[in-house]
Amino acid sequence: MKDKSKMNEMSVPRQRRTDDGLGPNSDIGAKLRAFYGAVQDQPIPDKFLDLLEKLDQVEQAAKRKGN
Amino acid sequence: MQESPSFKRELLATLPSLRAFAVSLSGRHDRADDLVQDTMMKAWAKQDSYQMGTNIKAWLFTILRNEFYSQMRKRGREVQDTDGAFTERMSVHPSQYGVLDMADFKKALDTLPPDQREAIVLIGASGFSYEEAAEICKCAVGTMKSRVSRARTRLQDILKISGEADFGPDAVSSQVTTHSLT
């Protein structure tokens, strides 16, 4: 277990790291996730959805022309 | 080509997190949204180089990060100002932490050097493993670990958090105790 270098490289990505001080009991970790979550939970702005639609349409049109 | 609809869906699903990362990096909402938009266009243009089924989130974060640093270089080292709009938005968001608390935290985060800031965000909030984060930032896993650790220590110093709760029951309970004795 003390073979840290190997253990860390091999660990499952989702597994909570215990040595980074950012886990559920960490104040900094909680604040960081609150900050990040506050942005993440905002609805996706329409301009992004519009852009995605436009990109898709341009591509579809290009494909039709190509065929 | 059946790839497009699913690529679009995956891109869409990653947008909220990508946006949160952009705000963390740039410190400003307006610039963050430009960054996300540029990233979407770049990603769309090179979607052929993305392999379906692999980690699209890491792929997109890498593009956004590259975009951020290349824009920073173009712009020169201009002073980052804090984002008033951000604090405003925060005030309408219900959170277990107070609005002031959140604004203080953001200010503290903004004082970190960019490499430490991205490290602690990728590991502590975006949910990447050290290996993935190191790949995104093109550094060694050990470097990533030390950046996260330095970032955490620095944030604790700035926010005067000892790691444990900084307001114990002692003050209140001692008062109550004294009270009950008189």
C-alpha cells in the first residue's frame, strides 16, 4: 500500500484521492466545488446553442453539395 | 457520416463544465464565454481528429486551455480585473455558502498563478484524475500533484482556513457555560 507511485498511477479515475486535501471534508474543496458548480448549473446560453446549430447546418449543407 | 449528431450531443453535454472551467481560467464571464465559443468552433473544425468513445471532456478542455493561453500571449500580459458581473450572478444562485464567501473565494482563486489555478480546478472540481489533468496541461503527473498542493496551501493561507472548521463551538459554548454559572 505504501508503494504510492504505482498505486496512484493505477488508481481508478473516479476513486477519491485521499492525499490532495480536496475531499468531501475539505473546506477548500467544498468552496471550490460550490464556485464551479454555480457556473456549471447555469443554463446553457442560447448563443452557444445557436452556434452549434449553425455549425451543424453548414456541415450538412456542405455534405449535400459534396454528394 | 453518422458521427456528427453524436459529436454534437457530446459537445453539448460538456458545455456546462467547459464553461465553468473557462470562468475559472479567465476569471471573467464575458471572456469565458468568448473562449467557450472559440473552443466550440475549433473543436467542430477538428472533430475528425477526435476519436469517438474516448474522453471528449478531456479533449475539449485541452482545446479550451490551449486557446486561453494563445489568447493570453496575443493580448500580452494585461492586468486581470475582477468580474463584477460574476458576483452579481452569484447572488441569485442558491448556495450553501454565502454570497460574500463565494466572492472571497473567487478573489482568492484569481490570485493564484494560472498553472496552480487550473490544476486545483481540474482536480478539485472538474473531476479529472491526476493523469488526465497532467495530459491536459502537458506536464508530468508529479508536477500536477505539486501544483494542486501549492494551490491548496495558498488558498488556505489567503482564506485563513486551517483545514478544520474555522469557527468552533468554543466561543459560544464557553459563553453559555459562563452564563449558566452566574
